[in-house]
Amino acid sequence: MQEVLDKFDFSIVLKSEGVGDSSEYWQEQCWQLYDSIYKAMSDGKIEPLKFQSSEGDRSDLISFFSTLAAFGITGKVFADVILDAMKAWLEYRPTAEIELKCPDGSTIKISNLPLAKLSQFFEENPQLSICEGLNRFKISRD
């Protein structure tokens, strides 16, 4: 399989202990978060990671909802839509982890941060990119 992904602003990686990333069950759980974000977004775009698969003569794109690529997301949409969806999703999945991966390769474990305070931080700092804002928020807490 070969990854097919355009340039993204950040990606959201969903994991859970004891569940395979590609299992049908886990992909369904991840799709639920994707769907709640997708339906509520007013700006920007979010897409599941897609892989090019070729079996025999067929060549299909396969979507993996455990990694979501985000494009053009503002701080307001991140705080009002994505973080709210993450909070609700994590309530029912206590072993799940959410990491945000930036284009420079850095990662921030979102599920370990106080999401209400993080939302407030982005509401107060809407000019920051998502990755820059997350790094500043994390540093301020260390």
C-alpha cells in the first residue's frame, strides 16, 4: 500500500490500547469522530488518510479514519468544532489517545491536555496556527 496525501496543516492520529489500527471496529470508532467534525465544520477541510491499494488488476483508494488530515483550519474552528468533538468522543473511549502531528514532524498528545483550557487558549489567540498554538500552550504548562 502506498500513502496518498497532499500537503496538510496538521493530522490527527487516533490510537487505542489493544485495538488494531486497521481493524473494522476501530475504523468505525474513528469514523464517528471524523463524521462529527466533518458535519460541523464551517471553514477548512478534514479528510481520512488514503492509501493506494492494488490487488491484481484493481487499484482503489482505501480510507483509514484513524488518521485525519486537516487543511485550512482556523483556531476558532479548532476550538469550537474539533476540540469539542474530541471531548465528546474521548468520554466514551477512555483508553483512546489523540495525537496531533505537525508538518515539521512534531507531535502533541491532545488527550493528555485539559481540552477546556486549550479551547479557551485558541479563542484568546485566534491568530496562531494550530501547531504553533499547541506548542505554546504545551510550553506554558510545562
